[in-house]
Amino acid sequence: MEKKDNIPLWVFLAFMSIETRRGALILIRVCVVCSFLFIPLTWYPWYEWVDWSWTGMMAAVTTWYWLALKWCDRNAAWE
């Protein structure tokens, strides 16, 4: 995504290396899958480095990407 004058910084940072809407949707889907995969991993003791904060972080990042995608859709930011 190219930085234009009307694109806010939080939207540009979300998709600065993604060129298409399809790429943004793939990124959001991967984040959703990862956030659900981290939930059962928190119960296994051999994954000591995974805790509930990973799930919360992925949920927050997914929400950020989703909101940035909605902004792009409303303002015709995709070429």
C-alpha cells in the first residue's frame, strides 16, 4: 500500500507491505487461526513460553487489522 495523504498512520502501518485487499484478508485469516491455536497450547506444560497473553495479543492485532481493512474499504484505499 502506498502512503497517500488521506490514509491515517495506523492504517498504513497495518498494511504497508501488503499491496492488495486479498493479501489483507489472508493476513487477517492467519491471525484468526493463530489466535485460536494458542488457546489449547496454553494448557500443555511443554509449551512453557506460550501463555494467555499470546491469545490476547493475537486478538488485539486481528481487531486492528480488521478495523484497518474496514477503513480501507470505506475510503477506497486499494488500487
